Amino acid sequence: MIIIKRFIDKVSATRGNNLVLPMEEAKMLRDEIAKLLADNYELLNKDVTENNAVMQVEINGGKW
């Protein structure tokens, strides 16, 4: 989550219309988001199959 927090801080601090990320940082952000989504997907499927219950997850981007 550190990379995502850094990205949010950069977006908050940016005064212009553009935000430029180095390729390495962009790849780390992509990987962290993909892992987070995969973990949430796994948890959702695990809960549904074990408890036959539906879990609703809402992801909010906050100010951006």
C-alpha cells in the first residue's frame, strides 16, 4: 500500500494538469493495485463459497 499512498500524495501535491511517473514507479503502482484487486477477489470468492453469503465491496478514490 506504500506505493498507492505515495501516488495519492503526488496527485494531491500536483498543481498542474499532468502528473509524470517514472516507468519503474508506474509498474510498482500497477503491481500493487493488481495484488490488491486479486486479494479482494479471492476473499469475495472464499466468503461466497464458504458461507453462501454475498459481500459488497466499495472502493472509493477519495478526492481523485
